[in-house]
Amino acid sequence: MQTVSRYLLNNVVNVYQNGYHGRNSKVYDRQIKLYKGVSNPLTFTFKNEDQKAQDITSNSVAFEFNLIDRETKRSVLVRTLTKLDDGSTFSTKGTTSITITEGDLLGLDAKFYNYAIRQVNLNDNSRTVTFSDTAYNASGTVEILDGAYPTVVDSEIISSFTSSTGPLTKTSSAIEAYPGNNNNKALHTIAVYTTGFSGSLRIQGTMDLNPTDSSYFTITADGQSSPLTFSNSTGVTYYNFIGVYQNIRFSWGNDSGNTGTIDKILYRH
């Protein structure tokens, strides 16, 4: 886990007649490296100019992480930090955390970004600067790197449709859809392998961790009506659907008199 210091400072200028008073100054802010294809946990500690951790336990204060594209000057990612500070020990005092997920980085180019953290007053929604060092610099540097981890994984194969409690005759078990990976832009793709199949296929989703039959709702694929219908289909048919789900499942049934099958479904997300 990468730990980064932040500073809660009042922007006051001190004038000294002689001597050097900067022995506690932080000379530079360490660059953060984020890797595509995995989740990246970060820890931020909040200190004063004497390098002492500060109490941030107030319920009226939150801290907001912003990742900013250097070229467009636009914020590309905003997340609220989670406070770990219980105010009792040095190891937890002034400490917050955030996890930048695989999905957060999916649509971002591998390059350098700026980041900043704002203190948010929840009573009036006002925002106050925090500094990356004791020289009153507000922004830090993030490098997003590609190639260290694979960003494409193998498709999941669903070939067992043993449940009879779904909406149609044969239904798969719950399949985890990893809602944190792709966020609100999640694209799901299925390849349906059939042999002489005439009938219907329903794609269903849920946000429940431990779903029951009543937890599921029907998902529309490629804008087509649900369920998807097949007529004496042999081969592979592809469909896409978009959304964030904790689990999905597939349910299919034959038309009257048809003995064809859905042999397997390949699922990517």
C-alpha cells in the first residue's frame, strides 16, 4: 500500500530576521504510481508543518480526491477518502485511504496526471485546500502505467444449467459480475453456442451478494426485447449489454416440440 502525506496548513507568511527555521519542511512530494489492470490501494496521512499527524475525526469534515488530466485540465476521477483515524494512536491518527479500482483506470490513458485533495465542510459544502508539501503546493503527481498486468482476461464458460427455479426450464447458478471493475460504463458480452435450438434465453442480473430467485431482474441485450428468441439456431450468436451488477445468471427454455440445446455461453465483462 502506498502511503502519502498531506498537510493541513494555514497560509500564513512568517518573517524571520535571522537563522533558518525550515528544518521540518518537506522538500518534495513523492510521485504516486497507479497500474492499469489491478486495484491500487492508497493511504494519505494529514500532518501539520511540524510533521505531526492531525485529528480528522470530525463528522462534519470529509476529504475529496481529484485526479486531473494535465492536458485538458479536467477532473477525470473524484473519490471520497475513507477515514481510518480513531484519534487514539499515532499509527492511525490523521490517516485516510482510497482504492483506485481497475474500473477507475479503464478509460484513462497511461500518462502523467495531477491530483489534489480538498477538505470538504459537510455543513455548508465549502471546500478548503490541503497541501502536498510545506511549500504550499496543492497538487501532486500521479503516473498511470500500463503493461505490468494484463487488462484482458479469459471469458467465463457457463455450460451447466441445472436449476429449475428460474424463469425458464434451465437456469445457471449465480455468476459474479465484478461491479467494481468497470463502474457505470460496464460492458458485458456473451457468445451463445446453440445446436438446433428454438426457444428463449433470459439474461438476469442482481445487486445482491447472496441472491435468491426473487432478487433477479431481466436485462435487455442490444436493445432487443426480452427474452431473446432463437429459431432452429445452430452456431454462435453474440450479444452485448451494459450495466453494473453483483451477479448475473442465464435462463433458457425450448419452444414446444423442440429438443435443441444451448450448449454453453461464453461471458466477458
